[in-house]
Amino acid sequence: MWTDGKPQRQRARRANPAPRAPLMASVSGIRGIVGEALTPGVAADAGSALATYLGRGPIVVGRDSRVSGEMIKAAVVSGVLACGCDVIDIGVCGTPTTALMVAARQAAGGIMLTASHNPSPWNGIKFIGPDAVAPPRPVAEKILDVFHRRKFRFAPADDVGHVSVDGSADERHVEAVLKTINISAIRDRRFRVVLDSVNGAGGPAGRRLLDALGCQVVHINGEPTGRFAHPPEPIAENLTDLCTHVRSTGAEAAFAQDPDADRLAIADETGRYIGEEYTLVLAARHVLASRPGPVCANLSTSRMIDDVAGRFDGCPVYRSAVGEANVAEMMKQRHCVIGGEGNGGVIDPRIVYVRDSLVSMALVLQLMTDEAEPLSQIVDALPRYTLVKRKFDCRPERVASVLSAVSKAFSREKISDVDGIRIDWPDGWVHIRGSNTEPIMRIIGEAGDEQTANDLIARIQAVID
């Protein structure tokens, strides 16, 4: 029976409460909680925005294993098709795999559906340009302008796009990585390795790679179900099971991927969590020994990378703003042989200008093969710093005022404002910036010991408080 609508409106308000987190739409992509800020309509608009900006040509679409991924993909694909672009559906795979497929299929661009290390209620939409890397800021801002204004160029009914499926993505990615290393030498070592894929998208490709390298693999949380076995960010407190497996199996190394397989954390043969900061450092040590050249890291990456590069004459380190696209752009400008970010993200330009957990595993195993030493000894020989990472809730509209206050308070110190505020002292540094993917601010500090790093962060925190 028809009513005046009041009870229905009240029920609708109860069923759709205010979002717990706003939609994060930035140069790093679009991210939100599914069913709240991130809805099918938003996803369709994102697909239409990229297709409208690109004009014509096929768009590769991949997704991580989140339960919401199939629904979000359907919406994104509909938006792309509506604007006349074809879709190459590559299924569940990692972010670097999707980027690689953009290049392999000579596509006009790509879309990766992932919320990276965010918990399962989240999902996201990451754009990839025709050069197989996240678009630079000016391009990303143009795509976002189309998205926000909804100025889409829809195609007529007889000219909409169509969908094709390509199931070769993981195989192509693994083959590309294998070409960069000495396969037979690694196979001869028969490494015992534990791999934790957190039920994310990188499990099948990660296992395929380690099997190809002759590793004896203990694979935990390997099925890409999207129901994460533990909090998905690959940090120490989330990887206790991984370290336990190392000790119980006698493994020589352990690797932990995040849900979209662009980050890698490592534990050594003692079951000690080494940490994400060491992933780039270890990879760079191998690469620079065989192919010396420039290195790029972001402003939040440990000074260890500078120390390692300093061992090889003529290997400068360039610092970019945080964000994969920023690192990739500087790597291209400076012709870097290796680069990445201290969150476990290694970029090898021989594969793709995207952070890649597969190439990270391969390079670390190659280093262990070349050094013929346990991973713990290789790590202990590196310069040692203490890096402290903190974060606090901060809505995007407040970020500028927080950074302004910090800048004024430390105006007499050595400051970089390339990305947020980084302050350098002789005994350490602190970097504070707003996240592009969550309504938070991050504070990262590094020094020779934990107390000094905490003291430096406390000076910044006092201004914020």
C-alpha cells in the first residue's frame, strides 16, 4: 500500500548512516568504504572519467581479491563501456601485474581495483596511464576534474565498448621477472621459503615465481579469497604467524605480500621480522653491485639507502615526493636503475615502473645467492637506524593548517616542503604529511636510536597537540 513516504525515509536514514570515512579522491586514486562512500555509482563514474579522458582505446581492468571486488569491477566496467572504450578483463591479480599488462597489450590505460593495505571494508580505484604507471599529478587532476564534474562523453548505443578476457597476466609477470635474474644459480640453492600472501591477489603469482626458482615453499594464506587472515598491512604485529612458521620449518627467508602485491616485508632465517624498510635496501644492494647507477627513493625512506648507494662510486640517491607516480617520474628523469619507497615497494624499470613484490622476492633471493651468507648476516652488516612511524586521524581539509603550524614552529631548521614537511637535523629527520588514501596524517622519524627518533617526533607532535 502506498504511503506518504515518511517511514521509508526514516528507515533509509537508519540503513544509510553517515559514512565512517569520507571518499578519498586524490592523485593516488579513489578509495572508500564500500556501501558508504564508495558505491556502485561512484565506481561507474570513475570508469567513465578515465574513459572520457583517454578518448578511445582498450582499458585493462584488474582487481585484488576483496569480496567487494567483483561488484566494484562490474560498475567500473559499465562506466568504461558506456563511454565507448573496450575493456580487457585480466581478473584477480596484483597492481604491478595490471600495470605490466597495460604495456603488454599496448592499452590506452588501465584501472586497478584495490585498497592496498586497508582492511576489507575498503576498496579503491587506481588509474594507470598508457605508459603503465600511475598518471602524474597534472594528468590525475584532469581525470579527477572529469570525475567530480561528471562531464562524461557517453557513446551512442551502437558504439559502446565490449569486454574481452585475458588470463595470461600472472604468467607474463613471472616470465618478465625471471629474465632479470640468474635462475639456475638460485635453483641450485633450493631455498626454503615461507610466503604469506594474506589471501590477497599476489598469492598465485608469488607461488608461481618461487616454484620456478626451485624454492621449497611453505605458502600460508595463499588462496586469493579476499578474506584476510590477519590485518593486511605487512608490519611486525600482523606477521607473528609468518615468523613462527620460519622457526618451525627451518626456512631461510620469509616474505609477506600485501593484498595487491606491490609491497613486500621480510623475515630472516631466525624468524626475526626485518621490516619493510630493508626490502628496497636489499634489492638495491644487489642491483648496484651488478649495474651501478642512480637510485630514487621518497622523502620518507630510510637513510640506509643513501649508505648502501654510497658504497658504489657514482651512484647518487634522488628523493621524490611520496607516491609511486612521483618516484617513477623521477626515476625516468634521472635514469635510475632501481627505486622505490620504504614501505616495502621496489620499482625495477626492467619490469614496470610500479612497486612490485615479485621482483622484490627475486632480487633478495639473488642477493642471498651471490653473497652465500644467511639473510640475518647480510642484514646485520647494513647500517642500522631506528625508524618510527605514527599516524593520527585528520580530515583532508585540516592538513594544510597542521603543516603550516609545523613549518612556522621549525622555520629555522632545514625544511623541505616538496611533500608535506620534512625537517632534517644532524642526528635524524622527521617527515609529516597527509595521506592521499586515508583521512589521516603520517609522522615518520628516523635516528640512530629509538629514543632520539621518538624525541624528534615528540617535538612535532607537541606543535600539533
